[in-house]
Amino acid sequence: MKLLMWIDSALMDIAANFKLQEYAGNRDVLITTDIDLVLKSAVEIDIVLGDFPREHLSSLPKLIWFQQFGTGVEWLSEHNYLINAPFVLTNCSDDHHDVVADHLMALMLSVTRNIPQFVNSQSKNQWQPTSLTKCENLFQLRGKTVLVVGLGSVGLAIIKRLVPFGVKIIGVRKNITKSVKHVSKLFSVDELDIAAKEANIVVSSLPKTAETSDLFNEGFFNALASPSFFFNIGRGNAVDETALINALETGQLNGAGIDVTIEEPLNKESSLWTTPNLLITPHVGGTYNDVMKTWRDIALDNLRLYQEGKELRNVVDKKSGY
């Protein structure tokens, strides 16, 4: 049998190559990003590591395990015939959450401290005057209530970063019987609008599933306490973008920051670009200079666990979508 490492060979240094060969056991190893070469060996490949094109997974009849790079598995909805396929799916979620949480905090601090407007003024060589009585766009986090929706690894990493800012933290998750450190109150997804009434700041770290679509809608934004801010570091489908635009234009929301949108790349004609007090970053929350090496090392470590007959890291429930 063969093990496929779908990666640029330049990212496989001597140490990584040694580990790959060692952990592969008696399998032949194929390191390539040439799909034609892969398809020639398709009937022999049973393990795939890397950012392999999802549409070609069905061409590997003996596939038993796919270690994908990255975290999101929304591609399963586009290839739903793979949901019941017998292979195990793992991702890179447990070494990915810190940088995503860092990016969320960057969005939150930028919006609440009006940084985008100051950057705009700087680009025009303008010193923007502010007085103690005219500072309606400057807020502090201390004393605010933050609602974190989605308490997976990213949500928990965000909570850890929020604690020193002196906020009250409440959360939404499926299983509300399991307490979460630093979270004072838990709500079910069905209680989202009830939780909104207590929150000044909302953070979504939800994955893309059928159950998460349009959770943040007009009713939700209208229910928020004042002042109110919204941030999305999860997936764009969770937000009714028309409702988000309306909430910002009417002042119901004081500000928002999103790293994800329903359509990516975001269409140049989208109204989101010109919505007031909205900061948009282009789905870079999980991206950093060494991300590919990190994912490579996670894949190699999981391969070691597989070779040793131990439980794999980051096993995905394909039916649940996370």
C-alpha cells in the first residue's frame, strides 16, 4: 500500500522526511502535488496527508484515513457522498485555535477602540480630534458582557484571552450541562436570542453546518444590549448579512468585525464593503507565516499515533460537520 503526502516537496526538510519514512511503516511513500501521478497509483493509496483536492477522494477506493490540512470541513456538504464513506477524517483543529483567537482579539480591540477610523485619518495626514465629552466611538472592554457562541477549541482560546480584560463571559453551546471555566452562564442554541439580551459583545466561532445558518439575524441583533458589537471568526453562513448591514446602518450595532463572509472572495459590489463601522479581514484568522509547517507537523504526529495504534488527534464527525 501507499501513503500520499500531498504537499510541496520544499516543505519537507530532512527531519520531516525522516519522520515520514519512519512513521509510514511498510507503506511506500509518495510526496507530490501532481494529481495525474496520484491517479495512476489510486488503487494503492490508503492514507492521504495534506491539502488533497476533495473531489478526488472518491478516486481512492482503498482510502482508510484522510488527514486534511486546516480545520473547516464544510467541503463535505459539497461532496456529501463522502460523509458515509468508510475513511476516517482528521483535521488540524487542536494546534490552530490560538492564532484564530489572536485574530479575533485584534478585530475586537480595533473596532471597540475605533482603530479603522484612526488609520483612515492617518492616511490623510489628519489628527482626529477627540474630547472627553465627544468620544462616542471609543469603548473599554472592562465591565462589558461577552457572549461567545461556539465553545470548541477556538471559543475556549478566545475565553482565555478575554479574562484579563475584566469582562463577564456567557456562552452558547449544544451541551449546557458541562460547565466551562470563566463562563458564568451557558445557554442552548435555542436560547440564543435570550442570551443576546445580556450581551454587549458577541463572538461567533461556529463551523458551517445546516444548523448554524442565519443564526445571527434581525431578531438577534435587535435583542442585544447597548452598546453592542458583533464579531465572526467562524463561518459566514451563520450571519444574515442583510440584517448585519441594517443593524450597523441604523446604529443598533455600534460596530462589527468579520473575518468570513457567505461569499468568498467577497464580491466587489457587496454592500458590506461600504457598511459603516464594519471591519472586514479576508478570512486570514488562521493564517500565519509557519502555518503550512505546523499542519505538516500535526499530520506527521498523527501518523506516528496511527503507526503506534493509538487514538488519532482531531477526529472529525463527518455527519455533524465538526
